[in-house]
Amino acid sequence: MSGRLKVQEFMVIAGGGVPVFHYSFTGARRLNELLSGFLSAITSFASEFGERSVQSLSFKGSEILYEQAGKNVLFVLLVDSGAPVHILRAILRDLGRKFLMRYEDVLDSPVMIEEAFSDFETEIHRAVNYYEGLLLVTSNLGPFVVPVVNREALTLFQESAELIDEFHRTFPGGGRVIDAIDGERTLKDIASHVGMDVDTIMKVVEFLAIWGVVDVYRLCPSIRQGDERFDAFLDLIGLREREYRLLKRARMLCNGSRSLEAVSNKLGVQPEELYSVLLKLGDEVEWKKMEIGGMSRPTRPV
């Protein structure tokens, strides 16, 4: 099994229910030809009604995700129950697209052998490593994260009719969220701007991050004031006693190297409280950004 993604097996099934590629992370193979024929029958039946989106089957302790793509090829993931399905769906589409691009001619051959696809194992490990890192990013989303749009990836995303349709069906009004992302607003600010709750905004940004449309950053406050001027400045802006004490304790911690959440945790206060007080300092606080997970993810086609 591969880490936090909880992936067990990946299988590719050609037309007619014939498995042509099978990779197991555990060494065991629970997916078999009988299941291949069953899944092919289900997808063929569903296709009669125009349904070709990602589907799933749940069993005790396991789940099967599958998607039918060009030339009636079926891509299947066997995962543990409780696996992060939102990211696994992206993996399934990513691997499926790359498999079709790489082996289009082979799939057209009247006879196919599994050895012809053996070099695809490298692509599987690349995808798993990439999405393991992405899972770290999406699991750290919070109200004070700042999303930044990757314009090239956004263009590709908007050109994908299937993805953009799924996005708007899943998140009515999601287009307003994209428009509100300016590289400065936090998720909390975006929620206020578009009139949605923060939890919904987090789910929208998570979806966009999975497809590479946005990168996400933590806010790291840096207080500009030096020792001599700091007390006088706090007196000048007229803070309540609790706010005054909080800023006195926060000043050394707010040096641009710690996130707002990290500083709040050290001080034993809620991020919302610290953020509210820091905003009263105006331009005396510089808000630096730290990319979550330290990932510089290359643009990839959606």
C-alpha cells in the first residue's frame, strides 16, 4: 500500500473486459479477470444512458474507483476504505490520460500483452509521489491560507469541458470564487467577498489545487516596528489591554518566518484573534507568504 493515499492496485482493462496492465503496491492481486468482466459490463450498461464519469464500488475495507476513457478503456484503482477519494479521482484521470497518450498504437493492435506496458510503472510512482505531496498541501488548508492562480493551468482547466462541467456542478457559484482569488485575499476574505461560508471556499480551493489551478500559501506576519518605537506606536493606536499584551508577546514571534497559525499556537490564542489585532497595525505588519509543503509544482495538463 502506498502511504497516505492508501492505494493498493491499479488496473487497465481494454475493450471486452480484457485486463492489459496490472500493478500492485502490495504484491498481492485482488483485482482479477472476473472483476474485470463485471466492471466492463457495468460501464457498458451505464454508457447506454450517457454516464461516463468516475464511478465507484464499496466493499468491506476497500473501495474500487473506475473510469472509462477513449476506446472503451477502463482504468481502475483499488484503495482502502477511507482513502482520500477527491485526490484519487485526479490520479485516476491523470494516469488514464497518460496511458492513452503513450500506448494509443498498442491499444489498436489485435493482440496485446502486458509486457508491452511494463514501463508504465515509472509513471505510476511519479503520480503517487506527486499526489502524496499534494495531499499534504490540501490537508493544511485553513481560513488564513492565500490561494494564487496559476494562469496557464487555469486556461487548460477552462478548456477541459469535462472538468469545468464537474466543477460547476459540484460548486454552483464556483466561478465567483476563482474571480475573487487575487493572490492577496485569504480564504476567509474570499468567503466574505463572495458571500459563502469558509468551509465551502476551502472545498473549492482544494478542488482547484488538486488540478494545479492554484498554489496555496500560509500568511506569515512580520512586524516592522523596532524596540524603541513599538510601545509608543501601540499607545498611539489605542488598543485594549488584552490586545496590547498580545502584541507585546507576538512581536518577537512575528518575524516573517512563522505562519499566523504557528504564532497563534505558541501564544495559545485563536488565529482569528491574532489576525484581527495585527490588522490594526496597518502597514506596520508585512504579510509574507510561505508555500505550503514547500512544493514548486510544475504545470501539468488538466
